[in-house]
Amino acid sequence: MYREAIKVLDCTIRDGGLINNHYFTDEFVRAVYVALSEAGIDYMEMGYRSSRQYAPPANYGDWKYCDDDKIRRIIDGVESKVKLSIMVDAHRVLEQEFAPVDQSPIDMIRIATYVKDVDKAITLTQKCHDLGYETTVNIMAVSTENEFDLITALDQLAETPAETIYVVDSYGYYFCEQVEYIVKLYQKHLPNKRIGMHCHNNQQLAYANTIEGIRHDCNLVDASLYGIGRGAGNCPLELIIGFLKNPKFDIEPILKVIQDYMIPMAKEMEWGYTIPYAITGILNQHPRSAIAVRATPEKDKYVEFYNKIIDHLD
Amino acid sequence: MYREAIKVLDCTIRDGGLINNHYFTDEFVRAVYVALSEAGIDYMEMGYRSSRQYAPPANYGDWKYCDDDKIRRIIDGVESKVKLSIMVDAHRVLEQEFAPVDQSPIDMIRIATYVKDVDKAITLTQKCHDLGYETTVNIMAVSTENEFDLITALDQLAETPAETIYVVDSYGYYFCEQVEYIVKLYQKHLPNKRIGMHCHNNQQLAYANTIEGIRHDCNLVDASLYGIGRGAGNCPLELIIGFLKNPKFDIEPILKVIQDYMIPMAKEMEWGYTIPYAITGILNQHPRSAIAVRATPEKDKYVEFYNKIIDHLD
């Protein structure tokens, strides 16, 4: 598949940070930045911009805050065309401070929101846009939203300056026909927006659904090194680069950073397909119960877990 | 997705046996049989029927031969509607002995072949059919076949008594558009046959491609417990059962046998997605080089492996 408009965003540090409270080392973040630069990836997401008032620094690493100065120290001296993004939770805080884009290393601000918080997201989008940033609005857990409410939100977002509106399958629920359906719904209500795609791998469909999005003209897609990300993780960057035939991409630096960093890391931190994530995915449920059980000695008691979830739904 | 005609075949013992030279214990094979029976799975494949002359018993476990008596001892006393199948390699042997179907516990014989050996497969199919078995012909590595040759083979197979002709993506190369293409090609040349789908998970697409086959009217699909199978493994049975809404299926016995047997087994035997399998999948290559490297201390030297494969293709 070659379409020049397709851009790839690596969310290794941001979505991966949800596993370790954003405590990645500077060495690792820089190694990822270097690899993505060499591989020709379009965007790298560094983490969240959270307010320290609501997210106390005693509990989180640097990538929960993504201070401009911190990012500058990481990227210093690396030749790169990679644009940098950070994510902001619309439903958590409105008070984040952003420098004007020409005083910041950041190019794009992605605003994560649920449909019910879309008005906060719109306010933040306008603020970030006015400071000169590219903006996206990422509608999380869209597989659980009431469609009337979703359409209302999409119609509002159509009027904002956000360049991209994202389908976010937070629960890893969708299969490809559902991706086609939701992308076409977005396109109908967002005629002048780029559509983004962010998938989770609960049912081993993150890569397949990302391709499905691309087939239906999504032009900003998320992926991560070796699929790292919360719970079952994301679409593996190495696979999407194997699929996209744009000669600007080079898979070798991706393979190298995976062998040097991700494989050792996978021995210390868990992400990727396991049965509890499959169960919450199949049932269109938040993965929090699966994440919780995987941290206990009961982590492989699947029948017990399944029955608990089913009972809870009754 | 509910369509009564869709039948599911579990290939845990057969494709999984390619990892351990078919040395599964009787206890495990029986536990799988019991679980599949309780779960309402349509077929269970027990292994290969190989001739001892070509495959000496010093090198292989019982599931390389699948003697009728052996199978009888495994299933004895279990109430079950599961039909049993075995696989035969058309390109390896023609001399296998089969009892008439009413003297055997086996219901279906699946004949695996490359296009170049299709005439041997047809001879075997006729032989098995005449003995009363259901028969399928499974065209392996179809992603590498010359299309003219493939069409010639399909046209020949259209005239055989085989009920089902399989698309076998042995290399884990296909993505969904390619599945649609090949299934439609089969359907055009096999107007009266059921089409089967057997996928490998090199690019984490085995489940997605199986769904894609189902969407295009494939009605016999392969899967395995926790995706066990050669190299990157197969479509996970637990996911396909989560997808198919036929009330005859029950996921709980599947979850139980996975927690009791597959999770401990996964600590001893390797299967599933790793980068070398992704590389051979992306490049449409036989996984043998990836299987070989995974058994060495160099198993995570991905850049080296990638360059070796690329150089070899030049």
C-alpha cells in the first residue's frame, strides 16, 4: 500500500508509559527517538502533558508531564525530521500550560476525550490551535458510545480547527467490518477532516484494523515498537512499516531498537495478547479488570475471570 | 457472525505437533478432546498419518502416525459429537493404509499438497473417498504459487470428490484484501466446493484473515488452542469462538484447557509472534529460517537475520 498522505505516529513512550507510570529512562526515550528518525517515522508521541496538581510527581515519571525542557534535552543533537506530539486528557484537566509552538519542541497536541467531555476537548483544541500547534481529537472507547451522542460530537468537532479526529478502539473490540462502519460514519460527519486510527490488540486485530482503516482512507495511524502499550498493547510498528511501501521508511532501525531495548523490557514489563484481554475485548469492556488480574497470582485463572466479568454484566 | 454452515476444526495436536515432533502425551490429547467435545467444536485433527518407512518411529511421537487403535484409546468413554480428522502429506507418501471408514474412528482425511503434487493429492483423495471418508485438499503455501498453475490445479480439483478445498497461508503472508482475492479465485474455479481457510500468525493476521474468509463464505476454518502451531502459530480458537455467535459453542471449556495445559506448555515450547516470523511473513518466505534461528542463541538478532534473508533473496 503506497499513499503519500499516510502518516505514522509512534506511541511507544506515551501508550507504553501507561504500563510503568511513565518511568522510561532518558536513554531509552532517546534511543527510540534516534530509531524513529532513522526509520523515517512521521511523528513520535513523548507522553502526556498532565498538571502536577492532579498528578503528583511522587507517583509518576517525567513522561507524564512532558516538559518542553525535558524533551529538548532528549532530542538535542539528533538529526531528525520526526515531528513530536504529546497527549492531553480533556476529561482530567484544563489548566495545562503550553508555550507558543515556536518556543516549544512539540509540533502536535493530541486531545484525548470521551464523548461526554467533548466540549472540554473543543476548548482545549482551540487553545492549542491558537498557540500554533497541530491538533487532533482522539475519541476514546468509541466502541461503547451511544451513536446519537457520537454523531452530535462529530458534528461539533467538524467545526473545530482540529486537523484530525481519531477512532480509538480502547477496548480492542472492533473487527474489520466495524472499523469500516465507524470510519465511514466519521467521514460522513467530518467531511474536511483527516481520520486517525488507534487500535488495541486484545483480539490480535490491532494491525488488521489499522490496515482496514488505511483501506478506508485513514491517513494518520498509530503504532508502537513491538506493540507495546496498555494491556494487550497496540499495532506493532514493525508490521505497519512492512505493509506500507513508501520508500521513505526503513525497517532496520526499528528492528534494531526492538532487539536492543524492547526484548529486554518485555522480560520486566508485561504487554500483549493474553486471555484476560481477549475476554474484555470480546465483551467490549474496559481492560482495567484484566490489567488488575494480570498483576495477581490469579492471572491465569481464565474461567474464574470470565465468569466474574459475565456475572458483573448481568 | 452466525451462519449455521460454518464449521470449526481444531488443529492443536496436528499443527502443534510440528513443534515437538508429535510427542504430545495421551493425557493432553485426551484433555483437548474432552474440551473440544464440551465446547461444541466440529472437528479435531489428531495429527498426521505418515508411513513408518519414511518417518522412522525413533524420531517421532504417536501423532505422526495416528493409528486407529491409538485414537480409539484416547477417545474411549468420552461422550462427544466431535468428528476426527487426520492429515496426510500427498508429496511425501502414497502408501498409507486406511481402513474403511466404518472400521475407523476417523471421519475426515485432509490431504496436504503443493500445486506441483496435485495429481498425487487427487489420487489419494479418490482412495480416501472410496473408503467412505470425508476429504479435503489443502493447498499449502498458496501465496507463492504461480497463478496459472494454481488455476490449473483448482480446475482439476473441481472434478474430484473432495468436499472442501483449503486456502493455506503457510507463510503468514496474506492480509485481508489478498484473502478476499484468493477466496474469490477458488470460488470461481470450484463452484461446487466448500472453501476452507488455514492461516498462520506471522503478522498477527491469522484471526483477522480467518474472519475475512468467513465473510467471503469460507465454511470450514482452522484454529488452535491459544494459537499453538508451527512457527508463529495459527488462528486462536478462543478468538474465533468469541466471534462466532452460534449458540452451540461454549468458550468455557476452551478457557479451562488453555489455563490447565497451554499456559504451562508455552513455558516449555515456543510458538506465536516473534520478529523473525514477522520478517519471513512480510517477505513471503517459508518460516524454516526463522524456526532455525529461534533455536539458537542468535534468536533475537533481528537485524542480522533480516539482512541474511534479504541477501538470500537477491
